[in-house]
Amino acid sequence: MRKFVDAITISGTRKRAEDGALIVDARAARTGIQNYAGWEVGKPEMSVVRVFRPADEVFSSDTLMSFAHRPVTNDHPTEPVTADNWKQVAVGQTADEVTAQDIYVRVPLMVSDGAAISDVEAGKRELSAGYSCDLDFTAGKTQRGEAYDAVQRNIRINHIAIVQAGRAGKEVRIGDSATGWGVAPIQTQDRKTMTTKIMTFDGLPIEVTDQAEAVINRQNKTISDHLATIGDRDTTIATHVATIADRDKTIGELTVQLQAAQAIDVDTLVAARTTLVADAHKVVPDLEVKGLSDHAVRLAVVTKRLGDAAVTGKSEAVVEGMFTALVSGGAKTNDAADPFRDAMLGDRTNDNTNDSQTAYEKRTADAWKNAK
């Protein structure tokens, strides 16, 4: 089994007990992948070894039990803490209320040594767990697709040390001074005291700083805004597609109408027009028909021969009938006597008498009364 040390941040409420001891709530371990120098874990040919701690190992009952009643030390001792050296190196002890919390193991502990408490109050506020485990060098990928080179198994806690914040440089080993004790993860940034929190991202809990959370939330909002814009554009496109479909329908209808119009016998139309004009000129020889529709031609002829009163309020069919009657009666001038016209007008004289049409009809109806 290999010996390791991991950095832990004092993340809970710190307070003094009645006897002056310091009570600390710490997150002592976590699941996930950490990087270790190859030479420190027996793989000198590898510059970095990605070590995976799966949840079923970190949160196993044996591992969780190993966090309880463990000694707290001020810096790492040079050898594992046992009953033989406990009195010399221990400055406190972990409690037995060990719980799994998101991706962390939560461990409350108490620091009882006055000098160690003074160090903590002076700024020595990081913790480092010293533990042993088996390294299974079987490469693989996590459920999130993260590649690893080895897996930690049978994790057992030996002690938890109070340590200073990271040393200079970006590859800091907390516990470098713990000669003979173990190895710690390679840090990818200068060690600083940072407050972290757990947030859910893509359905999984992750540990982030306030700044990282703000960046993630801003990116999520940007993505949401883009999706909303895409939704608006889709709606606009759908509206345009519907408009184009309506126009295509109209074009189709007009195409059919055009084909129907083109199917009409032009020669028949010309012949009918020629006949109409000829008939009109029989009745009104000087009639100007240019630009007039067929109905307008008939209306002009009837009006010329019978006057405006004859056509007022009459339908096209009636006008057409009157036109046909005039054509059948032959061409006459406006000055010639026209019994048909006079009968249609109703108030003109008839048979060279001074009686109106109405008087004429009455005289005819009463003729029997004067018979001898």
C-alpha cells in the first residue's frame, strides 16, 4: 500500500469549546481524478499519473469508518501515527460523525493543543489528510468521459495534519516536508485560501469558487439567449414559409385561369365582335365603337334609338334583348316615326293622335261601349 497526503480546506464553522479547544468542520476527501507525479507513485517513466477515486471506494463503509477517531497533527509526522507515537504528534482528534456530502467526505474534528490553535488563528488554516491505499494501474474513463491511469482502492485514513498554505511555485506538494510519509496531488495553480461551493452542472455536482460559478452562470445565460434568438428566427422563417406557400397557391390559381383564357377560340371572339359591330352600325351607322365593351356597344345603340329613359335601371340581359329587337327591325333614323320606340317609351303619341299610349290603350279597351 502507498501513503498519500491530500489538501483539505477548513470549510465549516470554527469555534472554541468550553475548554478552549477548536472545533472544525472539514471536507476531508473527495471523489474524482487527481494528478500525481509518476516517480512518487512508482511510475518514473510517466511524468504525470491521473489517479481516479471512484465514489464506491471513497464512500465505502470501511473508508468512512477509517476517518473516525483519527489523530490531528500539526504538520505531517515523519512516520505513520500509531499508539507508540500518538502522544508525541497528536494535537487533536476527528469525531465519529463522518458523512458523505456531494462529492466529499465531511469530517468534524477538534484541535486541543494550544500551540496548534494559535497557529490556526495566525493563518495556518489548511488541512492535509494522510492515508494509505492500493493503486490499481488499470486505465479507463469515468462516466463523464475523463481519462485516468490508475484507481485508488482500499483507502484508509491515518491522520489529518494542519499545514500552511501552498509553497511557492505551481507544482506544490503539500507535505513535501513530511519526509518518508507520502505524496500529494500536483497543483495546477499557486495555492491560495479559497472558498468553494458545490453547484450542479450538466446534472453533476462540481466544486467551484464564486468566480467560477459566476463565469459558468454567465456562459449558461449566453447560451440561453442564443437559443431564444434561434427560436425567434425559427418563428420568422416559419412565417415566411407560410407566406411563400400562400403566394404559390395564388400563382397556381392564376396559372389555371391563364390556361383557361388561352384555351378560348380567338377566331370565334373576333367573329362575334365583328357581327356585333355590324349589327350596331345597321341601327346607328355613325356609332363610334372603339374602346367600348360588347355591353357598352349594345347600350349605346339602345340609348341612341330609344333614349336614356328606356335603359335606366335595366339589366344587361334586358339591354341585349332590346338591342336584338332593334337590329331585327332594321336601321332607322332618329327622326323617322318608330311605333316600337314610342311604345317602349310609353308617353309618346301613337297612330298620329295626340293621345298618349295609356289613353290609346284605354280607348281601345272601351271601344265596345260605342258600338252601334
